[in-house]
Amino acid sequence: MSRTLPALLTCLFALSAITLFHGCDSAAVSDERDAKAIKPQGTLRQIFMTEADASNFFKRRGRRAVKSQDEINAEQRQRLAADERKREYHEEQRNEFENYAEEENDEQDERTREKTEQWREFHHDGMDPSYEYNRHTI
């Protein structure tokens, strides 16, 4: 009997607390009260919308629905920016390749000239003038 009385009083207190606080708001506030409490002005009104409006927007607009002019303009700007980035990238790659090819050609020309000079020095016996002065005229 001594334990049932405190248990009964605890349950009675918990029940009364639940009934008293049942009517107050919870920590999570509903969308209707958010929309009433905070009314954005100006451009914020265009950016943010309530959850109900957003779901209605996506329900109304199917995949094949006509896009607004603003959406079309935004997509076009994104495409143009992507094309510009691609063009700059390819131009940079082309310039790098041209520089590489030019350096390779210069090095190849230098190696060829050195080999030619070495061949001429090796085959020159010292008796005749060098190749440049020993051309036969017809």
C-alpha cells in the first residue's frame, strides 16, 4: 500500500501535466504560422515561398510544360558561360600544343644542323676549301 500511493500520485501529476500542455505549441512550428509570422518583402518574396505553394508549383508544372522567359534566359546564360569556358580551355590547349611543337621543331633543326656540321668537319680533308666554297658551277 505504501508504494501504490506515490505511484498513483505520480501518474495523476503526469496526466494533469499532459492535459494542461496539450494545447500549447510544440517546438516545430507549422508552415501556416511561419507564413503569417514572417512576410518577406521585395525580392525575398520572389525567392522564398511556402511549402504548399512549392508543392502546388511542381504538381501544376509537368515535364512538358512551357518554361517561363526568365527560366529560358537563365538556361541560355548558363549555356553561354559553359561554351565560353570550353572555348577558353581549347584555346589554351591549342596554344600549349603550338608552343610545344615549335620548340620541338627548333630542337630538331638544331640537332640536324649540328650533325651536318660534324659530318662536314669529319669528311673535310683540309686540302680543298670548305663545302661552301667548293661548289661547282655549271
